[in-house]
Amino acid sequence: MRRTKRNGSFLLCLLINMLLNLEGMIPAVILFVLHFWLGWSIWWAVLALGLWILGLILWMLVIGWAGKCNSTPDPPKENKNPYSSGKSFKQQ
């Protein structure tokens, strides 16, 4: 099976995660509307948007780390099956 390269895809995955998790941007949109309606500071909306993006990045890092935890191959084991074709028995 063909393996893909694993470097350089972080931003692409972040953009896809942002599209899949648009509901996390709702507080930022509400605060942005309140900026125009009640005159609240726009920095609250920027802070909410930044926290949403930071949360997505941290979640991606945790999931990426968990995926790498079990990706080390097992060391080769000695074949102890006497019926298998191995190096210790003559081929007939």
C-alpha cells in the first residue's frame, strides 16, 4: 500500500477541522454582532475566535500524538512453530 508523506499537512488539516467545526465560531460571531449593536469591544470577538482556533490546534496535536504512540513496529520474533517452513528445519 502506498504511504503518504506526513509532513506539511498540518495547515490543511487545520483548515478542514475549521470547516467541520464551524459551531465553535458561534460565540465569536455573537460577540462581533454585539460589537456593532451595543458598542462592545471587538477584542472580545477576536479573543473568542483565537481561543476556538487554539482549541482546535491543541486537539489536533493530542490526536496526532495519540496516533503516533502505537506506530512503532514490533521487533521480529523467533518462529517457534515446528510445522512452518523455517531456517531450522530441512525442506523435503
